[in-house]
Amino acid sequence: MSNRFFIIFISISLLIAVIGLMIKIFASEASVHEFGLKMFEYGLNISTICGLILLAVNGSFILSKFFDIAKGLLLIIMLGLFLRLNHWTSYANAVMVTGIASILVCYLIHFLKKDKKKRLDLLKLIWVIVHLLHIISSVLSLEKELYLDISYYLLWILIIYFIVSSTRNKTLMND
């Protein structure tokens, strides 16, 4: 898919989120208020997922051998989820944290092996670290809201920075 598709989808989703927010703010009935809140949440979540895909598709990690290793590590995390479903929590947590930490190490090695590190690459690394810390804190039932908020804001900074810098370089709409 092209960048244009993702940009249009992000724009439409954000528009739905803004309309939902306006409905939520100005609605007097509880059911209309709830509908506005759902529109806001769904619009924002869809645009976030599209922005994340836009960053991933245009990044170099998915083209590297480390991405194949990360896919294998996802299988380890799924094994941990399976263990958790069977209520073997102590083993499950250890397996999942090991898989998540290993993905972080893979991404860190990929980052360090890059010849030219741009500001966007550094922002992505910071986001990956914070987001994986959020996931680890969720697995271990620790304080996770702080990491979630920081991760969410960093992701939007990344998306906006990518769109602005790609627009400046005239590479955003090149398919």
C-alpha cells in the first residue's frame, strides 16, 4: 500500500475522532455522549494503528535480518501467552519478558549497526524502549499507565515528525 492511502486513512480517522470529541463535549443525553466517546476512541485508535503501520513500512527494520529474528521471538511471546492461559503464570511471565526483552535487544542492535542515524531513528528507538517497558510492566502487573501515556505521545510525535520531514523532502507521496 502507498503512503497516500495511510495519510488519507489517518486524516479521515482523525476527523472522525474530532467529530466524536465534539459530540462528547456538547451532548446532553448520556447515549449520545457515549456514542461520541466511542467515535473518538475508535477514530483515534484506527489512526494510531495506521500511523504505526506507516512508520513500519517506511522503516528499515522490516527489511533487516533482525526482523526475522523478531518474528521468531514473537513465537516465544505467544508461548508465554499460552502458558498464561493455562495458569502457569510464573513460567509465562518469565517467557514473555524474555521474548520482549530480546526484541528490544534485536532492535537496539539494528539501530547500532545503522551507518547514518537520523533524528527519526533515535525517536523510534526511544519509542520502542518505552513501549516495550510498558508491555513488560503490563505482563508483570506493575505501574503501566505512565509508560502507556509516554508511549502514546511519543508515537504521535513520531508520526507527525515523519509526515513533516517526508513532506519537506518531497518523499511522502512518492509511491
